[in-house]
Amino acid sequence: ILNVEQSPQSLHVQEGDSTNFTCSFPSSNFYALHWYRWETAKSPEALFVMTLNGDEKKKGRISATLNTKEGYSYLYIKGSQPEDSATYLCACFQGAQKLVFGQGTRLTINP
Amino acid sequence: NAGVTQTPKFRVLKTGQSMTLLCAQDMNHEYMYWYRQDPGMGLRLIHYSVGEGTTAKGEVPDGYNVSRLKKQNFLLGLESAAPSQTSVYFCASTYGTKLNEQFFGPGTRLTVL
């Protein structure tokens, strides 16, 4: 089972500030990396699916980058809003069929 | 479309009892997954299926069995529940390649006393 690490485990940010967090994964045999947003009492929802080294994806104020050679991905949130409060999960494909999830970064936006 | 649904939403079992969790999807997805979510552990894969009639073990399969008799349904069974199986169980489905996001059900909260 490959090891997917996320840091930090939790983060408190003031409303309006920008923030970022990290997902680290083994760089060998890389297939794809997924980012999911998981609000309390709801189900995880996909943000991005990334496969190519140097890939950058953006959805509104949220963006992500991917470095497959060194084995990391960054998720950025610009101008944080209270509705951004959630746990952000990254996951890597092990083989061709199954995702391995990190433990998540719990983000809290303070008004 | 209902997406991914799970039945039941909540359940309390006594040690040794059995039960089946049902996952259903109406998106014609090939791949389906069962995860458990425990505090500090993230999502861990129990079993998965790459198509009707096929199943495979994930990271934490012990104490669980699964069946995929119909493409739209994926059943998770606990034959003899243990307190260590107290968890929130999520089902997910996807079209089946690494490029496709997984769609998650609402979860089943199971407590084993």
C-alpha cells in the first residue's frame, strides 16, 4: 500500500486570507492524483483529477499544482471564505484500479 | 439521477450480529468501492469491484464480504460484527479509469456494541 501524506493535519485561517497545503506521494509508478473536498456531515466531492507533471487546475478560488517527479501536489485557496471550511483529501492511484487516500487537511476559516 | 445511495443511514448492532449494507448507483458506473472512515485514519478501502460479478480485496478486508450481482448494486456484509467495525462506511462509484472522479454516497454510520 503506497503512502499518501497530507500536511498540515489542520489549519485555521482568517477570512480573506489565502492558504495552501500539501499532498506527498511516492513518485514511482504514478498514475493520477485526485483532490476531494469533504464538508462536515456530507460526502466527499471531487475538486480535481490530475495526471501530468506540471499540471495546474483551477476552479474558482481554488487551484492545484502537480509535481510527479518529486511526488507532491499543492492545493491553494485564494481569499478564504467561511464556506471553504472543510476537510481536503488527496488520493493517488495504486495500480490502475484503486485510490489510496491521505488523512486529509481540516481547514477552518475564522470570520 | 439519484447518484449513489446507501441503505441504511444508521444502524446499531450487538457483537456477533450480522447485517448487509446496500449501495446503489444509477450512473452506469463499472467500478464500485466500499470505504470505512475512522477518526485520524482517513478513508480506507475495504473491497472493490471492477464490474458485475467481480470483487477484490482492498486495504482492510478482514471481517467483511461483498457481492456485485447487478452492475448498479454493491453489497457489503458483516457476518459477525465486532466493536472494531464501528465506523462510518462510504460507498463510491466511478466510470473506471484513473482519470475519472469517484462519486460518494451519503455514508452509513454503524455502531457495534
